[in-house]
Amino acid sequence: MTRRLSILELRSVRGTGGGPEKTILLGAERRDRARFDITICYLRHADDEVFAVDERARQMDVDYVEQRERGALDPSIWRSLVALLRARAIDIVHAHDYKT
């Protein structure tokens, strides 16, 4: 039996997001579960009150986590991201935009 590939979908967005959020969430929900473990991680600004990706993720059967950041270049998130990569034994990080 082949080992499942562990993928981290990493994205940063403010507000409600857009088309990529639908693609990321649906792709994770509809994956071949025998072959892929997918964790979705959003970098969320601490002051963003209209962020809605977390609610959408809760309504779906996906593994969702988020990291709260204080700005676009917040070095404090690195330690928790590295811990997440190690804890989930991530093989591939799929960063979706220049911010991530």
C-alpha cells in the first residue's frame, strides 16, 4: 500500500475571500482520501472582523487551521507554521499567492 501524500494548502486573505477559497475548500473536500491528506491553513490578520473562510470550512468536511498574524510580514507566525508542518508530516506546501 502506498503512503498518502500530505499537502498543506496555504493562503493569506483579508475579508471574505473570493474564487480561490471555493477552489481550495472544494478541492480538499473532494480529494481522494486514500491518497491525499490535505490541511488548509489560512493566515488571518488579527484585526479582520469580516473574515469568513473559517465559517465556510466548518460547514465542510475539511481539515482547517488558521494562523493569526499582525501584518503582512509578521515573523511570529513562522514558529507555529513550522510546528504545523512537522506535526502533520507535510510533504508539499502549496502557497497560493505572493503573500504566502
